[in-house]
Amino acid sequence: NHHKTEALTQNNKYNEEKLAQERIPGADSPKELLEKAKSYQHKE
């Protein structure tokens, strides 16, 4: 059951990153997207 929860959390993380990638235009690499996503979160 614990593993199921962990997989679900990872899936949520993946979905959030995917959403962030779709939201942020003009970013080239996943790393850059991740950096922009982080700065987005800090601004909110």
C-alpha cells in the first residue's frame, strides 16, 4: 500500500512538471523549464 502511495506521488510530480512545461513558453531544455517552474512557484 505504501508503494502505491509513493507511485501516486511520483505521478503527481510528473503531472505538475508536465503542466509547468506547457505553461512556460520559450524554455529549451527540461532543466531550464524546471528552473523557470521553481521561480514561478516562488513568485506566487
